[in-house]
Amino acid sequence: MANPFVHLHVHTSYSLLDGAARICDLIAAAAEDNQRAMAITDHGVMYGIVEFYKAAVAGGIKPILGCEVYVAENSRLDRKEEGIRASADHLVLLAEDAAGYANLVKLVTAAHLEGFYYKPRIDLEILAGHNKGLIGLSACLKGKIPERLLAGDEEQAVNMAGRMADILGKDNFFLELQANDLPEQKKVNRGLIDLARKTRLPLVATNDVHYLKKEHAKAHEILLCLQTGAVLSDPKRMHFGSDDFYLKSTAEMERFFSGQKAALENTVEIAQRCNVELRFDEQHFPEFSPPEGQSQKQYLADLCFRGVGRHYNIADPARPRDETERRIMERLAYEISVIEKTGFLGYFLIVWDFVRFARENKIPVGPGRGSGAGSLVSYALGITGIDPLR
């Protein structure tokens, strides 16, 4: 990569009420600065990934897919009323390859389904079980290692660094220096540099981007007030204490880390290692297996014939008796042909199967909504309960 720096810690507007930078603006600014890659690391979520990936590729920027996850103090399954809100530490995870991306998806999913308590949380146990293909950064001042350094507990910082290196691999965990003028960050940066010498773990330079330009810091403060239910006049409100959390140029990052060339070079090395391709011309539905001897199209047609016969009192759908029945069957055949052409035969059968199961087991199912309620196939299968012809 020609550019000697890559932003690896970036929050977009998908970090709700915390990220104040639109994806399209981030990509445009990176391209203007001749940056050739960028990561997305939103707080605890990945639903900005597809938009980011497409925008980055279109803008000539290599997309690095990641997430700044929350790590529970002990188990993600813990539920305590006191102190739990502040006990989720930050950790940046980047997908190195397809396996890493799959593991990141599993971790974030588990964080929401199993670990959610004020925030979606993982723990070190589940991280160890889904560690392949992931690169970790020690994160901001709310990361476990920076917190210990800030508290003067160097021993615990060393222990945690060693534990993370054991889980992710020594070459896959980086101590994250950040470029802001906070006194606390300066102390942590010094501690991380010293820690790197003792543990032989590599350093990496980031800027923990939360907004696009320096002058956007005030708007970001208002966003934080919305998140926390505070007002700007409250001296105790949550605030970053610096207007440096913007998308800095390569030149700015080089000036800030003039004495840490390796930390800058490591951003490029990580970017080169991270190669995840998302394909949008493939489908990833579960495979539906029709009864032996029938293709998916034959089975879908049989189910639709039965449903149409039942709904419209057609004695033999294969032999329409009049013009009305002929038009119904022509429409059904047309819809099935479109479903086959677009590769959705299995998808319709899967949806039919779980809706059928729900109805047979007295699990409430709605009548259908949106354009799907206009489908004769959906009506014939019982997926929707609205007569599209009427």
C-alpha cells in the first residue's frame, strides 16, 4: 500500500448516538487523502458492514471489517444490578479472513442473544472458542489493559496482555496507541510502549474516529447528550474531553506518532493481512430437501396447486374449467417461473415449512405484509392470509 497509514478504529453513524460520521463521507475523505484502506469498528454491532463494504469498494478503498465489542468483566451471562453497566470493557476485533468474519458474526450474535445487559457483551470464554482469523487491538481508555495502566496496576495490565495474546495469538494482538491530547491517553500511551517492550507485543497507531472533522466535535457532544439523557450545561455529563476524535489525515498521524514509526507501519501490515470478500451474487439459504423423487420446483408446484384448489374451489388445477380458473393458473405458473429464475424456490419452501409448523402448533402467525401479500404463491402456501386477487 502506497499510503503509510490506515485507520483501523473507526465508528460510523451505525454506532448509534455515538458515531457522527456517515460512511460515504468517511470513504470520500479517505480517498481524498490517498488512504487505500479503512476499517469499520462500530460499537457492539455489525449492521453497517454491507453499506461500508460496498461504499469502500466503489470508492477504491480496501474495506477492513471489524467491531469494537464489549467484554464482560466475568461471564457474559452475569446479570447484576450494581456496577454491571460500567463493567463491559472495549476490545477491537478485525476479521483477517472468511473464517474470522464468520467468527466475528458469531461473537456479535452471541453478545446480543446471550450477553445483552445494557450492552451486547461477549466474554473471554466465547472469544477463545471463536478466535480463528481475528486480529485484536487493545482499544481506547475503556479497554481492559488501558484501564489497568491508568490505575497504575501494571501487573494486571501485563497479565491481561498475555491472556489476550494467548487467546488470539501473539502475532494477532496489538497494543493500541491513540492520537489525542487527553492527559489520561498520554499516560496510557507511555504505559503501552513500556508494556510492548516487556511483552514483545506489537504496537499499532489509531485515532478512534467518531466524527469526520475536528469542527464536528461539538455536534458529537450533542449526540452523546441524546444518548445519555443529559444536557450540555451539565458538568458531569459524559464527554470525550478532546476534539481530536476525527478522521485525521496521514500527515497528522505521522506528526503525532513521529517517534513510533513501527506503530504506523503496523496499520498497513494489518490492512494487508485483512482480506475478506463479501459476495452479493450468491445465496446462503439453508438447503430444503423435498420428498424423494421430486425437485424443489415440482414440490412447490404441488403445494401451490393444493392451496389454489382449496382457496378458489378449483377441482383440478391442472385442468382449468373456465377463463377465471385459467387466469389464476397462468398467474401461478408465472410466479413460480419468476421464483425459479431468481433462485428462490428453496427459500419459499423454507418459509412455507416454518409457517406450517407454527400454525400446526398454534403459534400465532400474522396475515402477511408489504409486497409479499400480493403473491399468489405465498397465499397458496399459507404464508400469507390475504387474497391477492381480491
